[in-house]
Amino acid sequence: MSLSISLTVNGAVRDVTLNDARVTLLDLLRERLALPGTKKGCDRGQCGACTVLIDGRRINACLTLAATLDGAEVTTIEGLACGDMLHPVQAAFIDHDGFQCGYCTPGQIMSAVGLIAEGRAGTDPERIREGMSGNLCRCSAYHGITEAVLDATTRIAAEKARKSA
């Protein structure tokens, strides 16, 4: 028995037929929708490498059944930049060396985007570390990641203030 769902992925409506209701969002993104930026780390929801945004909220794509997302808006790492202009979080990760091997970076960036959008990042490094604790980095680039999130929070707040002035 197949199931048809419709998702908005990175701004584009995608109609998908699932032949198996057990397909995870992670596998759908990587294998069917050709979006390999979302990484498969532990495949158990423990590492955060597969973090994406669903309707603006952070989730582990490896734990989320695609069949439950009919009508949802999905944002992956591929959907953050606007042409050649990086998202402020992406730019801050580069500026602060918030990565080493890079494998966890897409999940880290997506989690940081969600954390900032939720208004939970603040300006306290400890609060950011707590908010990002679901994303592991085997290379231990945590200092750069924390600095990048602090910087991106400031950049995004300044941009919002500029637009509202």
C-alpha cells in the first residue's frame, strides 16, 4: 500500500509517494529528493547530524517518519543560503571556525538557526551550549560553534532592527 504526501521543501512543493510508511524524513531527503546535506550520523537521534527544521522547529530527521509530515514545511541546509548570499549562521560558522571535519556542520547550523529563531540563544555562551547540546561534534569544535552562534544572534538581531527602523 502506498501513501502520497505533499511537503514544501526549501520553498518548493514536493509531492511524494511513499511505498513504505516507515521511511524516515532523513532517508526521503537523501535518497529520494537528492538533498544529501542532511547527514546520517547515529541514525538513533543521539548525534544531531540530521537536524532540519519542520515548520521552523528543530527535529532529528532520522527519528521522524515522512508519512507524518503531509503539508509540512521542511528546511534543510540546502535551503538556507539565498543564491550566493550565505545565511548569517553559515557566515558566522566560517568566520569563527565552527567546524573541523565538517560532517556535523549541517546539523549544527540547522540547530543554531532554530535556536536563534526560537529566541533561546541569547548572549550567554552556557545557554547556547545547553541549547545546542543535542548536536555532537566528534572533532570538538564547540568553542567555535558557540562563538558562531553568539555572532549570528547579534547579526540577525541587527538585521531585524535595521529592517524595522
